[in-house]
Amino acid sequence: MGREAEVHDVQPGDGVLGAQPGAVTLDSQPGGVALPAPIGVAAVVRRAGPRLVRDGFGPLAIFFAGWKLIGLTAGILMALAFGLTIFIHERRAGRPAAVVRLALLLVAIRAIVGFTSGSARVYLAQEIAIDVLLGSAVLASLRTRRPFASWFAEDVYPFPDEMRESETFTQAMRRVTLVWGAYFFARGLVRVVALLTLSTDRYALVIALTDAPFLIALLAWSVYHTSTVFRASDQWGAVMTAAEQPAGTPIAGG
């Protein structure tokens, strides 16, 4: 259609994740949609990946260290304290902290079962039940207007309201939700086999290997898939293209 959109610099720290110097937004018309930063896989993983691993795997790592170095009770209390500390930190930082909220709930459940059973193996075995519950909740959310992945999207990238309310966003989140649900069930199955065949220490190693590396890989894929869906959209393709241009470059609109 021949219209041109002006590209502006975004200052570092804008948005939930903050933007790198030279990141851009698109103001195609008054009140138009503005991206706070390009949706780059590497950039988003660098920013959100460590927090995801910390929130998802950190309490278990802290428990294992406390259990081995001091004792079971110390490990449980240390994991609970870690979860509370991270939650307070994220809220003070002004982040939505949806992942942290879920992680804190799981830490509390683990602590109750751990104190009740008095067994490190039972404490760690809960991960299987948690995977089944997570997988079930994730896949069940596909029947709602807000699939599971959309609940946590703002923790990863600050999508403008117009994009989050679009059908394109919902489509991307449904596919991402389906993949994460399958991951939780597959992870639970692997852990069942490990629990039945390995010692507690080796089972804990399996928990670690099926957690952090896959969380990072799935985060990277989720960002890639979501950006690809938006880029292929007639409605949002121009916005995505503009955000990837060097600052000050005129962008021809379609």
C-alpha cells in the first residue's frame, strides 16, 4: 500500500526484558503497535533462560545440596527458603513472575510431602507426580481461551496488548502448549523408569539431565516458533520485519 513507517530507538531497560541499544519499534500510525525489542531467539534465551532454569530446577538443586551436606530437613528448608527468596526478588523487580509463582507452589508441596514422609527418595519421587499433573493441566488448557503457554509469555517477552489479544498469538501459544505438555509426560515416563531401576543419587542425576537442558531447548524452540508464526502473519509480518531493521531505517508498509 506504499505507506512508510518510522523506526525509533528503544532505550535499554524498556519493557519486561529490556532492549539492547539499537533495538527498534514500529509506529506505523498514531497509536500503532510497538515492539520493545526484536524477538530474537538468542537474546531472549540469554535473558529468560537462566531465570527459567533457576525457577524450575533451582529448588531441587538446593535441596540435593542441603540434603547431602547437612541432612534431609535442612535440604527441604533450604529449598523452601530459596523459592521464597526468588519470588520476593522477582516481585520487587516488577516482573510478572508467573513461573516463580508456580515454582513456589511446587516447592511448598514438596516440603509438605518431604516432612511427612521423612524420605529423600519420596521427596524426589514427587517429580513424577508433578510431571503428570503439569502435563495434564497444560494439555487441558488447550480447551480454554488461554492456553498454558500464554500464561507465562510475559515472563519471556513483553508482547504488546494488541499482539497478545490476536488470533495469531493464540495459534502460536496453542502449538507451544501442546509441545510443553508432551514434554512433561515424556519427562515423567523417563523418571519413572529411573526411579524403578537406579539408586537415589543416580535418579537425582536423571532429574537434572531431563530438566535444565530441555527447559533451555524448549524455551529456544518456543521463541523461534512464536516469532515464525508472527512473521508469517499478514497482520504482524511488517511489525516483525520493522523491529529487525537497524535503527533509523525507513520501512515500507504493505
